[in-house]
Amino acid sequence: MNLCEGTRNDTHPEVCFDDRNSCPACEIREELEGKVRELEHAIELLEAEV
């Protein structure tokens, strides 16, 4: 068993396989990271308008 990227790079307690689909914590993390990127992009656009 190999630790998933999320487990190696962070301290979340789940130990999962390299297949991110098998780790609910990694799925949630991936979704949230995508939303954060979208928000950061929206902020950049708003700042450019000011």
C-alpha cells in the first residue's frame, strides 16, 4: 500500500491507496482546491477592475 498524495503532503489521518477515488478525504480536498482556485481567479479579475 502506498500513501496517497494527500496523506504524504498533509496530516489528514486517512491512509489510502494511490487511487484518489478510494479516499474520501482526498476527493473533498481536490474539490475544495478547485473551488479555491476559482475564487482566487475571480479575485484577480475584480482587483484588475479597480
